[in-house]
Amino acid sequence: MSSSDTAAQIIRPSSLALAVALGLAALAGGCFRPLYAESTASTVGGSVRSALRSIEFPEIKGLIGHYLRNELVFEFDGGNEPDAAKTLKFDASIAESIEVVTVDYANGRADSAVLVATATWKVTRNGTGEVVSSGTNSVREPYERSSQRFATVRAARDAQVRAAKNLASLIRGQIAADLTS
């Protein structure tokens, strides 16, 4: 048996496996349904996109809560559509803590820190109070601390804004997935 005969035997089974894998992928490709498409049905009626637009976002306490609410309003509505009837209500509480990562022992100051922001939230139907989606999401945002007080304050504020943006993205994806029927 020559080496070309061995190569032919090796290629044939792998070619068959590749053809089978491509065939299965083509069949499964028809099962894909975009989450935010108008044709994706929602558990609360209508499409997921219209259900997301029907969520009311009241004020959330705290600085991260303020930024989170603004990000959620933008991500869910975007300001592109006229106001839809608000049939769902979002409610959240935010907890934040700071973890000190490194300390400069020469002067006793923290060189860097990590802001840990946790949002516990739920979406309920207006009127009935039925919970249609709920969850807890947590993000960690590092920032540098400086000997200059205002630089540290600004870095902490920037970490809070980043945390709110990341929480809003996580919450939007989870609510959309929960509302898909």
C-alpha cells in the first residue's frame, strides 16, 4: 500500500463527516430567530420589541441608579418611537461597595479600587403586579486612586457610569430573553 492510498482513505471519512456537519448546520439554520425582530412573539403580547418599549422606568435611588435609569430608557426606547402605552413597570434597587485592591504601604493609601455594583430588579404588569421578569446582576469596575482628591472622585464617578452602562446592557438582554415566548 502506498502513501497516496493511505491519504485517500483518511480524506474520505473526514469529507463525509464534514458534509454531514454542514448538512446539519444548514437544517438547524432555519431554527434561528432574532431576539429583537418584530416577528418574535412576547409573553406579554405583541412582539418583544414592542414589549420592551412598554416598560416604564421610574426614578432609582442613588447616583448609579440615576445613571442606570437613563441608560435603560435609552436602551429600551432609544427615543426613536413615539411613547407607547406603558403596561409594564421596572423596579430596582442598587447596592454598591468598594474593594481595595492594592495599598501603597509607604503612605497608607489605596492605589486602586474596584467598584462592585449589584442591581436587584423586577418587571411587573401594571395593575395586577404579576412579575414577568426578575433578576440580580452584578458588575465590577476597577479604577485608579490618586493622591489628588478630585482625581480620585472623578475616577470613582466614571466607574459608576461604566457600571450603570454595563448593568443596563445585562438587564436589557435578560428581560428580552424572559419576555420571549
